[in-house]
Amino acid sequence: MPRFSIIVPVFKVQGFLRECLDSVLEQSYPDIEVIAVDDCSPDGCGAILDEYAARDPRMRVLHLPENVGLGRARNAGMPLAGGDYLLFLDSDDTLTPGALRAMADRLEETSDPDVLVFDYARTYWWGGTRRNVLARVLAEAGEGTFSAAGHPEILDLLMVVWNKAYRRAFVEREGFAFPPGYYEDTPWTFPVMLSAERIAALDRICLAYRQRRQGNILSTTSRKHFDIHDQYERVFAFIGSRPELSHWGPYLHRKMGEHCLDILSKEDRLPEADKAEFFRLTAALLRKHGTGPVPAELRLLEGGFTRYRVRRQAARAGRELGRRGQQARRAVAARVKHGWSAAHGHRPLDPHLAVYSAFSHRGALGDPAAVYAAARELAPHLRGVWVVRDEEQAALLPPETEYVLLDSLAYHRVTARATYFVNNVNWPGSLVKRPGSVHIHTHQGTPLKYMAADLLHKPGARHGLDVPQMLRRADRWDYSLVANRHSELVWERAYPCHFTSLRSGSPRNDVLVRARPEEGAAARARLGIPAGNRVVLYAPTRREYVRGGHAERLDLAAFADGLGAGHTLVVRLHPSLADGPARGMGLTELHRRGVVVDATDELRVEDVMLASDALVTDYSALMFDYANLDRPIVLLADDWGAYTASRGAYFDITADAPGHVARSQPELARLFASGAWRDGESERLRAGFRTRFCEFDDGRAAERVVRTLMLGERPVSPAAVVPVPAQAGHDVLAAS
């Protein structure tokens, strides 16, 4: 008996069907059967199904003699199912890699619940991906099981059939089946969820829900939407037959009204001539099943269709007036702030005022934070003020740190008077550089990929970037900090502006250069890493050739398992991916189960590096900083060609690598299994890499910046960590 029976109804999807079937049959979890139901599809779907069934004995095809519709096609497949759990997969959607393994693990963990609810992401025809906006409901459900009464928020999720796995014995015992119609998910999902005694949640994106360019049947203009009334009648009939579920009546009453109002409010759902009839039927259904006062949000359904239209038009007019009023208030506020800045701009600069920002005003981080700390020690007469986006970011600042909120009056006051400006991202274009002010740009590490002006010939990589504006903002720089001659050459080419390069080293790397073995202990304890474990840090970068930037390059669970006992895999995503669907593709769920540690939200990446014993990365600039620790680095470079074609690179990192290079996950696994990741060749490669890219990182970079640029002392050049060959920098020139 297989663990999963996956029922796939098929009708007119020949362009998407192979991708759907491949996503199932290529899963790492093999204990499945696939029941494909050909709903008398008039295209080539039937032949495609037979082709796959001939290749894979786990797949069975049922050809229906006539078209019966999505719900009844699912019904036709259910009697053939022999698995412990039923999954219903629409034939234009796909399972994500590792989805079935994650489901099986969660089912075992929760002792076979009646229903498992998992997450999904919408994927768009133009390549975009957007995670379910209510994913938090799954995260908040807890680690055990629950009922709908115990966690009613679970019913706020999209009421569809395909984001759940159903225990087959439970479905058969309750006699659940799909009715005919176009809203057939409604009378299946509500009865199932209300009847289930044990529900479990899986906070992981297991399914890619395809959003077709032309939309699906439920987003077209048609009288088919009238089907919603019959389907809710079936739901009410179900709870009417189950006295123990009668208390759900008011809830379903409200849900039904909201659902119908949503259809009615869409301009492109119902033919204009049919809207009044739809309104009357909805209002009648509301009265029929009402058991008390009409909820406030449904009072639009009282008083007739004409009154409803008047109320809707009044609401739209109110929103438009509110929008115009908000625009006017913003314009007045902007004029006030501009006048405030202009007034303070006529006052002399404050020679003791320094303003700091990092990573687009996210807090006291990176190089600016290191310079700030050094200034407090070496130049206590300087007043340091941080610019942060909001109070949430301000709460993360160290105690007693002075700050202003971006674009507030206080922000305009301090930026109009400050002498020193320290940032690793350009300041807003509205900030005017006054004569006598000193702008110090720290960058965000050593560049491997093309930056700024070098992106002009990489249209995909510069998508969303205004390079001319970027350069105009860089025109305000007085000093550009560099950690090596490679960076010096790149920045002077990528930013053709009038600044002076300071061979300072990277201030944030001081802590790495001076690191003692025990300094990672605090971070290890905070991350919950067992004492004595060897820690492997995996830090992938974003991809420009993938919409959204995230590419699943590594099976984290398999890699972590391959490392063996006594090892901990720590994952830190690129900051630009932290709020996207990347974590929902498995990282969050693996972190919860203790398979890996997700350190993406750790504020100080330096602490994460100190906590690790080795780094696995692809093309992340983190490797240049990590080399200061003189610990093993392994590159996973399975898509180097695609990466360089889309983004561009200043040199071939696979040829001048900081350690061994793996071209595939199996090769990466072999490097760790054999111990080659830290052999003599690894040490030799790392030494050469450090020679070139840790040249000025001597542990005194922040002090050097403060003494040279803020205190006016004579600059003292850093001593090279290791001798630098005369040909250093040939890579950048060759890239020209």
C-alpha cells in the first residue's frame, strides 16, 4: 500500500501536463501511486498520460468516455486509490521539490492526522512567484494537531482541495465526494475541515499554483458563477445533517455572504444584466440561513439591488476623496520638511555630528556599525546618529543608541547639519551634500559580480535599477573604502565619480581578523547548536536569471543528513530573499524539525561566520570576508555559466577559488564525505585567495577610518596579511 495516492484530473492542459507529472514522479519520496483521470480531453493529453504510464508502473490512467468536469473526474479516481493519503493535484500545477518527503515526515510526526494542510505559492506566466499571503496561519498552528474549532483561523485559508492531504480511511468513512458544478471545492472543503478531529499544518510551500495569463474558469465573465449558491446550499445541508456541527451555522452564513459579495463586486465576473438577479439570490440565501443579526460586513445585501449600487458608488467616491486628501497631506508634509531642511542648511555644519546608515536603514550593521563603534571609543566628542526606517528597526539598535526615522523632521535636521556621513548604500537622492561635509562609502564587501555602470550592458541584472541615478548619488562620495586592490580597481571603474579610494580594509572584518576560537560560542548557543558540533554554514546568493532571485540549488535535508552525526548545517539566505518564498520552500520546516538551523534573521552576519567551521557558498561576496577566518571554503558552482551570462563577473571564481569547487550536489557530498573539503589542496587554494582579497584586512580598519577621516591624523597604510603578487588586479582589467 503506497503512502500517497495522487489523483490528477486532466482536461485540455497538454502544454502543462508533462511539467505537472514530472514534478510528481521525480520526487525524492517514491512511495506513491498516481491516478490520472483523462476527462475526455480533446487534445493530446490522453496520449501523454499513456506515454508516462508505460514508463512508470506507479502511474495508472483512467480514460473517461465523456467529459464530466473537475469534481466528478476526481470522484472517478478515488475508488482506484489504495494509498494511506489522498492528494488532489490539478494538472496545470506542480509539486515543489521535496514536497512529498516533507509531507510524509510531518504525517509521521503528527501520528497520521485526518487532514494535513500545507502551503502553496502562486506562480505567474511572466515568471513571478508570490507566497500565500496567509502563510502565518500555518506557522501559528503549532507542532501538534488541532480541530477547526481549536484553530478556526485555518478556515481563513483559500478553501480549495489541492492544498491538503486527506487520510483515505477518514474520507471513506465520512463518504465525502465532489458534487457537479464550478465551485465544487466549497462543499468538499468545509465539510472535511469541520468534520476532521485531527488536523496538522505544514509551514512549507509544497505546491506551485499556476496563474494562467487568461485566468481560470472562475475568473471569467459568465453566469457559471451562479453555481456558488447551490454549493453553499450543500454545505448548509451537510451541517444540518450533523447536529454536532450546528454551531458552525453563523460562521458559514457569514462566509457565504462574503464569498458572494466578492463575486458581485468584481467587475469582470458576472454579465452586467445578471448582477441584479445574483444579488437577489444571494440576499434570499442570506435570509434563509440567517439565525441572528446580519453581520455589519453583509448589510450591503439589505434593501435591494439599487440601494446596494448606490452604497458601492458612495464607498468608491469616499475612497477616492480619501486618496486625494492623503496625497494633499503628503505634499504639505514634503513642503514642510523641505523648508525645515533649507532653514537648517543655512546654519553652519556641526563638526561633531556624524550620521550613519546601513543596508537601506535597517539598523547598526556591517561596516558603518564597526566605524561607529570605533568612533565612540576613539572620538567620544563625535555625536553619532543612526538613520533607521521605522520604530521596529529602531528597537533592534544597541541600548542608548541615538537615532532618527528616515524622512522625519529630525532626520532632515541632522542630515542638514552633519559633517560626516557613513553608509554602505547610497543616501536618498533628496539629501544635498553641503560643502565641507565628508561622505564615506563603505560598500558591502568585495565585488565578484558586475556592479553599477558595469551593469549597463546586462539588462536583466539591472532590471529595476536606475544606474544614472545611482551614479548621481555616488557623486557625493568623498571616500571609498577598499579591502584589496581588486576592489579598488572595480569601484573606480563601476562608479566613475570623483572620490578617493582609501586602502583601509573592511571595518566589519576586524572582528574576523582578530577572532579567537571562543568568540563563536555565544552565537552557537543563541542558534541552539549543540556544543561540540562541527558547523557548516551554507550561504547562497540570489540569481538574476530566476524571477524573484531564488533558485533551489541544494537539497538541504539530504546534504544535512550526509554530513552525519555531530554536524550542524546552518543556512543563511541572501537578505533580498529573506521575505520572499525562499524560506517557505522548505527552510522554515526543516528549521522547525531541527534538520538545519535558519540563521537568515541573525542581525550580524559576522556572528554567524564566527559560529561556523566551514563555509559552503556559490558566488556570495561573503566568501571574501570569510577568508579572513582562514577556515575551509567550498564552492557549489553548478550554474556558473548561467550566472555569469545573466549578471556578469569580474573574474572566474571557479578558476581562482578559495577552496574546492563542486559542480553538483553529489560532488559536494563526496567532498565532505571524503574529508577533502579541508585537505592540503584546500589550504593551498585558500592561502592564494587570501593573498589577493584579504590584502588590507589587518584588524584595524575601523580605527584607520576614524583616525584618518574623522580625526585628521596622518594615514597609516595597513600591513598586507600576506605578500601581494605584482600581477594582482589583472582580472578586472581583463574583464574590460
